[in-house]
Amino acid sequence: MSCMSTFDDMLLNREGARGMKALRGGGVGGLLLAMLLVAGSAQAKVMAGVRMPDAISLQGKELLLEHVDLKKKLFFEIYVWGLYLEQKPGSTQEAIAFQGPKQLQLHFRRNINRDQLAQAFRAFLSNSPAARSPEMKRYSEQLVQSLRGVRKGDSLLITYLPDKGLLISGEGSRGAVIPGKAFADALFSAWLTENPIYDRD
């Protein structure tokens, strides 16, 4: 289990307030989720009750589960996250620079309201040097504005597709598409800096 990050800490910064309410509803996020995610294997890893397939299919390509982790604070389970890549990279920089599809999955283990999730992502992205230009800030805000509250069992999918850009989907988002690769690189760089799983280079 990884150490607690700033992002995770912000998701529980109001833990004393009981009965958090999550915003839900239909929309682009659910549609993108249905379109994007297809289990590619009967095999799976199970962590904290979350089943993570060993492989998924995106646009006809097989992506393998490269890493899975449970984030906790004290005895609170916050979310299980998994990273899917088409091939195993040799370093963090290779994982970020790779031109093929990739996907970051967050599966929430508790209710988190929309404001908490938005504040956590806004702070997380603002701490990344790669996301501080005016254009990257606009894209960051587009991602943040797409977010909605989540309940236990909900997911947030962050998917890079070379011909579309970064797609935000799942129950945790109304759906967003951010064109190009630059913002996707900034986000994956920020995530893998806060959650290092490869050699730094």
C-alpha cells in the first residue's frame, strides 16, 4: 500500500462531517464508460472488493493491468486505483511518452461529494509543473468541471486515446474530452510523480 498523497488527503479533509451526499445522474460519462471499457480477460485481481481485470480492450488493442493499489487513511478505504498500459515501460518517462492508449481507473470505496473531489483534482493538477501554463490550466478546469460526487462502488476513468485525446468518464464525471496529448501527458506525469511505480529518469 502506497503512502498517503496530497490528493488522497484532500478527499478526506472533511471526514468529521457525516453523511456526505454524492451527486449522480446520467450523461456523457456513463455513455463513455460503456463505450470504452470491455473486459479482455476472465482473470482479474481483487483488492478491497474491487475486481480489476488483468486486461481490457480499447479501440481493438489490449491493455494490461500494470499496477493496482488501495489508498487508505487510517482505517478509511478511499479508492482502489489501477493503471492499464499497452506495453510495460522501463521508466516513468516511457509510460508518459508512450504514444498508444492508456487508462487510469479509480474505484471509490466511500462516498465523496462533488466539492471534495473537485478540490482534490484542482490542487493535484496545480501542483504539477507540466500543468501550469494557461492552456493546461484551462484543460484542468475542464476536467474539474466535469466531475460529480461519487458513492461507494462508483468509478472514474481517465483514458488517453491517440485519435481523441484524454477522455474522462465513469460515474464520477459527466464526461469530457480534452484534445491532444499534452494535457494527458501532464496528468499522467502528475499521477506517477505522486504515485511512483517506476524508476524516475
